[in-house]
Amino acid sequence: MGEANELRAWEGYVDWKNRPALRGRHGGMLAASFVLVVEVLENLAYLANASNLVLYLSKFMHFSPSTSANIVTNFMGTAFFLALLGGFLSDAFFITYRIYLISAAIEFMGLLVLTVQARQPSLRPLACAVASKLSISCEVVDGSKAVMLFTGLYLVALGVGGIKGSLPPHGAEQFDETTPQGRNQRSTFFNYFIFCLSFGALIAVTFVVWIEDNKGWQWGFGISTVTILLSIPIFLLGSPFYRNKVPTGSPITTMFKVIVAATYNTSKHPRNNSVISSSYTTETQDCKTSKSIGFLDRAVTNNNSRNPLLQCTVKDVEEVKIVVKILPIFMSTIMLNCCLAQLSTFSVHQASTMNTTLGSLKVPPASLPVFPVIFIMILAPIYNHIILPFARRVTKTEMGITHLQRIGTGLVLSIIAMAVAALVEMKRKRVAESESTDSNQPLPMTFLWIAIQYLFLGSADLFTLAGMMEFFFTEAPISMRSLSTSLSWTSLAMGYYLSSVLVSIVNGVTSAYRHTPWLFGNNLNHYHLERFYWLMCILSALNFLHYLFWASRYTYKSTTPDDDNQHSHSLSVIQ
């Protein structure tokens, strides 16, 4: 009986009680379905506030539009950047199961702080109308109130980062990649992960944003707090079905060791190739190693016996090579996410100056993302059940449409989106100039014009984010999968940071030859936002050329066994 159980065990995986995970009992679509439900709740809790936060900061905390935009992009950038921490801890020390639970608890505490502040007027600066009656200037939040605001925000950011770094790889780990069925199920999981992410966003940018605008921000924060708390017991319900990858040590340590060893050996023997270990060639005959990045091969030498800390195996070197190869692809996606950052900042401000009524319904500006979200929810199942099977039949490959093709499609759509955004802003400013209405009155122009750029950016997000997540998870060594999958969110983070940097640079450069920078002040009609969007369009086009250079040279990982799990499996990723 014990021998039978041993045969059924998943090598390298354990259950939630740290016992060997068993085939037929752990993993599969049932286990992943709990992850999908949790993603709906998790993204609802996060995006309900992030999508509308720029207005909360400007109206209730009295920051200027550009300062509010930078605070939001920094907050969202930090949240996504911290996904690296969640992925690193999942690979190195803790299973993804535990990282999610810890991170959800941290996000809950942050949302609780924000809810308390939004509920208590004494914890916020005086409203401008009240301050005016008291002959007091309307001041930006400061002191202990500012400390409370940013403490809550960055506790949320820490929790969101941990969740983003652990939840997608936790779901993807549930599938048996030794079979075509398992690999196809994993691809389906990533598509429906984006669907569930969008479903949570749909509820956030409609129902919760309406609550925030009409009932008060304390209710909006409160709903997010309850939602993230509810996600914890739902996640725990799947515990008997999960299989969890056993951490194998710090992947970052391995990377640094290989790089340092290669550098050290090159400096000691700059012209002597014979120092490379004789076992290297023998070992790599059994795995189709990357012949590029040959510098790293020198990390495996016969002379490392004198430096035990620098001893590297062929497997270590090959894993680092894979990570180095995917980094240019990762870098090429940052500009797209810089464009996506505009959905939560300037686009919301644009919509707030326009007519946001649809018949008798008044739509909150922060609900604009409902358009790309609905489009993603429609397109994701169509892509998974119609487009992808058709592409597989036509190309006669397991993937049908490659990961890099999906990412490239998203990059092209982002270029179109920024061109459309620039044209729409030019039209909005013409209407504003011709009307000369009070800045507090909405322009006689429907906010649906802004929805056009949202549709293009939403489509770009579907293609690129799903493509990135599956690409990084599939291509990375098993010991680095959580960390590598987190690169998808890190790209978002760096995109948000880049947006803040670009705003600062544009204002700095334009102020050198103008009295007023392009993006400065409290009146959006005085901004030159259309020029900023044209700049983003040009930068996105240049970035696409950069992406094509690397994507055309990328070779997908070999379909040979991976020694990480000591069992044969094939990724079958065909270029």
C-alpha cells in the first residue's frame, strides 16, 4: 500500500499539511477554481479604491490633479513591484498557499486603517467649503493625518503585492504539465484568471465606485475590507485539493552566485577556456542548453574547488541563462503599462470634466474602465474556446498563438490607444474653448469619447498580461516560477513609476521654455495633455521596434525534461 502511494505522489509537491501531494487527489481544475473565485474578490477589493483614488486624494485630501496622479501611480506601482517579494518568498522559503494568507491579512489591516480615516472627519483635513466659512485656507492633508493615509495605502500595497506574487503561480501549479491536457488546462487557467480579474474589476468600477461617490468613501473602503476578509475562508475551503510546490531555496542567490563565479573565473583566467569544467559539455548533452550568453558558462570550472562558495552546477548556469533571456521581453512591456497607468489618472480627470450621464443615469468618472472590462470578459472566453482552437488547427501546434505573438499584439494596440487618446483630448479642449463655461460645469460632450481609448487599452491588457503571465511561468525554471511570474506585475509597477517620471520630466523640460509646464495646475483645460499623449504614442512605437528585435531572436525553452522535479515533462512551447 505504501508503495502504491509512493507511485501516486507528485514529486516536489506537498499538500497544505506538508504531506506528499497525491495524484488524483490534489491539483487539477477543481483546485484552481478556488483560486479563480478568490481572484474575483481580491481584485474587487484592490481596484474598487485604486480606480477612484485619484478623486479621493484631490477632493478630500486636497492634492492637486498632477500630485494626486503621481500618488496613485506610485501607490499602484509599489503594489505591483512588491509582487516580486511575494514571488521570491514563495520560491525560496514559503509555499504560495501561506504567502497568500499572510498577504490577505496585511491588505485587510491596511483597508481597515483607510476605512476608519474615511469615516472620521477629524482624521481628514477640513472640507474646502467648511474652511472657507471659517476663513481658513483649504490645506493639503499633513501631519498625523497624512501618516495615517499613507500607512493605510502602503499596507494595502504590501498585501496586494504578496497576493499578486503568489496567487497566479499557485493556481498554475495545480496542473500536470507532463500531458498535453494539463498544459492546455493551464493555458485555460491563465485566460480565465484574466476573466476573473476583470469580473472583480467590473463590480469595483460600477457598484463600489457608485457607493463611494454617492454614499461616502467610508462605505467604499468598508466594502473592500469585508471583501478581502471574505476571500480568506473561501481560499481555505480549497485547502484539501491544493498541491503546493516545495520551496527549493533562494533563486536570487543562485543568480548572483553564477554571475559572480563567471566574473571571478574570467578575471582569473581571461584567455584560458580550458578552465571550463570538463563535465559541462557532458552534462549539457542531455539537455538542449542555450549556447548564447556563453560568458556564464565560465561559472562552471575545475578551479572552483578553491572557492567553495562559488561552485556552480550546469543546472544553475542554465537556469540563470533562461532568466537572462526573458529579461529583454520583460523590459519591452514596461511602456505598455505606462500607457495603462493613464486609465487611473488623467483619463479619470478628463471624464470628470465631461457629461457623464447616460439617459437618466449619472455615471461616475471612475467607472469608465467598465468598457474595457466588459470587452475583456467577452473576449477572454471567445479567445479560449474559439480563436485558440482555430489557431491550433491552422498552425498544427500545441500553442496555436505563441506567447510572444500575444504580447506583440497588445503592444500594437497600446500605440493605437495613445493616438486615439491624443485626438480625443484635442476635441475635448476645442469644446472647452468654444463653450467658455464655468470650470465646475460639465462640458457638452459625452464621456463616451474617453471610452474609445479605454477599449484599445483594455484589449492590449488582455493580450499582453495573459501572454506575459503564461510566458514567464512556462519559460522559467521550476525553482524560479513564482518569481518569474511576478515579472508580469513588476512590469506594471515599472510602467506606473515610468508614468510618474515622465510627468515630472515633461513638466521640467516644458517649464524651461514656458511659464507654465504642460501638466501643472488645478484646471485640466489649461494642461497640454494631448501633447503628452502624442509623446506616449511615439515612445510606444519605438518600444515596439525594440520588442521586435528581441522577440524575433528568442528561442523558446527546449521540450526536454527539467531536472528540478526529477521527472519527465514537456512544455511543448513552439516558436
